[in-house]
Amino acid sequence: MQFREIIGQHAVKSMLIQLVKEQRVPHAMLFLGPPGNGKLAVAVAFAQYISCKNKMDEDACGTCSSCLKFKKLIHPDLHFTIPVIKTQSISKPVSSDYMVRWREYFIRNPYPAYEKWNQLIAEENKQGMIYVEEASEIIQKLNKKPYEADFKISIIWLPETMHLTCANKILKILEEPPENTLFILVSEEEQRLLGTIRSRCQTIRIPKIEESDLAAALSLLPGAAESNPAVLARIANGNYILAEEFLQEDEARRFNHNQYAGLMRSGYARNLMELLSWADEMASIGRTRQIGFLRYCGEFTRNNFLSNLKKPELVAMDEAEERFSTRFAPFIHERNVIHLFSEFEKGLRDIASNGNAKVIFTDLALKVSKLIRV
């Protein structure tokens, strides 16, 4: 991955290149930012630039032996830690057990989403996480000398999914890593990270993608001409993953919208049987999709509230969502929006904690039916 392949983020790329030139690269860095902004791609490009044998002023050369290995994610001094799952055949999973699939996934899409990765590897009711066994793997790999490059580089994607015991076990090596070792943690949820993890890293905040940069990138994708890249970039609000979903009419997004609309219609009608049937259906779809749905609920509720406030420049919706919101937005207002957000967040926390899905969605449906008529 080279810097030139990353959409936008010009200031961040320049700053990282300058750190390398001035030999001021911290031993532990935390890349923080919203989903779909390319922060993991930036981390990989940064690692490649550090390891490149023929660095150019603005990018890695792309042709040396190191760059060619980075292109396939097989460089021996590049180590990934990613969320994984337990299966009948893998009772103590670590990232290396899933590395072949991870390489294929990232090379195909360097803007990965947790939900989509989880759908590739997980059974319906399992969520990917970084288990305690990973700590020993990290320590063992990084205590060895670099094979080819000057540095061993450990990239931890979504450290907020790390088991507490695992997080505590890597604190020492994170604070005092072996010589010529770099950590790059790539996170979307700062509040879920241990304070002791954050305090050991230099934080670099990576913003959403600029609208003009996103529009230019979308214009190169199949089918973009018919969809107007400038409009897609505006409604995606700097999120490349979301823009692709709009462009491809993503099936998961359509499902989430239909379920949200069904919940609100049944809730407003106070149709108890429909609400219970809705809760049963949501309880049956698996935790990964449930988490994706609850996140969608927060996003779409926000968009309707902003629509109600006449702030169209801040709203990210596709055509089907806009049609629904034309009549629905007035029902999301200052008297209920905070309470709705709270209920969706509570449901998300409870599902992520492996709570009983039927109870959680039944409770959510009943509370929404009260709030939507406030």
C-alpha cells in the first residue's frame, strides 16, 4: 500500500513522512478516526514507507523487494493483529489462524469494516475479538530481531475489541518495546480503549475524507457516472465504506432501513403483535447483523433529526431513505431524539455483551413505540 493509493488525507500523509525523515517516529502510535476514512490503509502505507529500501520524497518506491512484499502483505517484519472468532476446530484463535483470509480481504478492500469482516469469518451469533492468547503471539514475534527491514512493525486493527486480559498483558511491551519495534494501533472507538493503552501511545487523529477527494475517488468506480459522485460524496459524509454501500445499493443497508422503517411504523401504530414479531425476527439474524442494525439506527435517527432542523448539507441518505424521511423526519425532534439515541446505544451495548437478543429487541421495540409518539 502506497500513500498515493489512499484517498485524500494529504495533511496526515505529509506529517507521517516528515516524522520518518526527521527520525522522530514514536515507538507506539494510536490512529484514531471514524469508520471509512482509510486510517488502516494509512497505517499500512506508513509501515511500507518506513520499510522501503528506496524511499522517495513523498512515497515508498513501490518496486523494491520490501514494497513488493508489502503489496501482498507478506513482509516478514509486518505483523497484523485482528479480531478473530472461536470455532470447533480453533478453540484458542490468534490472528495468524485467519491471516490468509485477512490478506485476501484487505488487498481486495483496504477500507475494511468490522461488520463485513465478521460476516466473512463468523457464525451468526459470534463476534470477532482479540483474545488473550494473542498477547503471547505479539510478545513472541516482537522479541525476535527484524528479518529484513530496520524495524518490526505491529499493526493492531480495532484494539477496542481486545479482551481485557490481553490488553493488560501487552502493556509492558507497549511501553518498553524491544529495540527497533513499532506499534500502530488503529481504532474507531476511543472510549472503549483502556486508559493505560491510550497513555502509552502518541495519538494521531485522522479525519473523515474531504468531500472533493471522496468524489474524485468515487468517479473511478464502476457505475459511478449514473449515480453522481459529487452527491454520493456529500451524503456519505467522508465515509468511503458508506459511499460504496450507496453506490452498490448494499443489501445489508437495505435490510437495516426496512427493519428501521418497520419498527417505527409498528411503534407509532402501537401494534403489539407486529412489534413482538419484529423483535423475534431481529433476534434471529445473528449478533454481527444486529450490531450493524443498531449502529444504523443511530445514524439514520441523526439524519432525520437534522432533516427536521432543515440542515440538508449535514444529512447522508440515499433515495429510498430520503423518500421515507420526507414524512418521518418531523417525528424525530428535540423532545425524543436524545432518548432514542440512548435506547439504541443501550441495545448496542447489551448485544455486544452477549445479552439475550429477544429480550433486548422486545424492550427496544416497546420503548421506541412510546418515544416515537412523544
